[in-house]
Amino acid sequence: MEIIFGKNAVLSFLQANQVLEIYVENHFKDASFLAKLKEYKVKVYEKNKSFLDDLTQNARHQGVVAKIKDFVYAPYQETIEKIKKMNNPTLLMLDGIEDPHNLGAIIRTVEAFHVEGIIIKKHHQAPINATVAKVSTGAIANVKIMQVTNLTQTLIDLKEKGFWIVVAEAYQGVDYQTMDYQMPLVLVVGSEGFGISRLVKEQADFNVFIPMQGKVNSLNVSVATAILLAHIQTHKGQ
């Protein structure tokens, strides 16, 4: 059974018509939240706290848990055909992000800055699960996530469709603040442990890095992604 928990996550999945049923803790006191639940034709069951704790493996569920439909990835070809018709769209490609907390935070950033979609690979990648949904605060219900078998071949296909590939590096390339992002582009970021694979890097049209002035020589991948996407999307909006 796929579940999500937390008020924001549950509401977002309700709005996306992805909830099968909801469990709230006995004597749940948030009347306004319960009123919102009544707006949707979904069964709500009262359960004791231990039931919710067991269901979420003692996560901080805020007294609300929802059983959801199996996550359905956006179909790659169909989704890209629609996105490429937009004005200078931005896509994010993730190469081996295995920490679900990082993935959830990245999805939240993507939704916040209206990035058109995320591309992930099937293997060596954190799955879309309850933790990801919770960390994303429900943003996952509003983001197009495509899953592909081969990132390199996908980048080749995207280049043929008119996208430019921007690879985020730790040190190499140009300062991310100096680039002109007025183009359809794919920003590629990799895991903190292994970075971006060689074959994926070879598809780069541009390499960018975030200059740092402190003693720490790297950023958490979700933080780095937020910095880059905030700048790219703000730049495109100018």
C-alpha cells in the first residue's frame, strides 16, 4: 500500500485526485482541515495514534495519513512533445539522487520555480515514496516526473528536439551567474557521492558551477539545485 502523510501532502494529493482513503487520528482537532477533507468524495476513517504510527513507521504524520494510488510517471515522449512547444522551457535531469529527502526537496523546488518537469532514471535512483511526498510537502502531485532507462540517450533525444544541456559541476565550467539561459534547456545535477556519470557529462553544451567563499567545498545537492533553478527561472522571466 502506498501512503503519504502530513496535512500539506494529503491536501495536494487530494487536489490531484490521487487519494483512495484517509485516516485521521482519534479526536483530531484541526476543524478547518477536516472541513477541507469534506470537499472531496474520499472516505475518512478515525484511527488511534498507534495505528498511524505503525503505518508511517513512527514518522511525524500530524495525525493524518492517506492511502494513495500507485504513482504514475508522466509518459516521456508525450510530455516532451508538449513541453518543447513552450517558450524557453526548463527541464531538470537527476543523475543518481538516492536520498529520498534530497529528492523530495528538489521536487518542492521544481514546483516552486515552475520548472516544466523532472527526468530520472529507473535504477540507482530514489523511488517515489511516502518520504519523498512528505518532504516535497505535496508538490509532487503538481510536478511532471518522467522515468527513463538511459539518461545519455535521453539527452541525445532532447538535443535533437532543440534543448541545450547545462551540466552542474563542482568546480569546472563557468560561474552560473554569467550564463545566458534564454533557451530551452535541461539542467543536469548529480549525487553528492558520485556526481554525474562520464557519458552524461559528454552530452553537455555548457558546464556551470556555483562559486563558494567559505571553507566548505560543496553544497547539498538539493540546495545547489535550488540556487541554480532560482537563478535560471528568474533570468528567463526578465
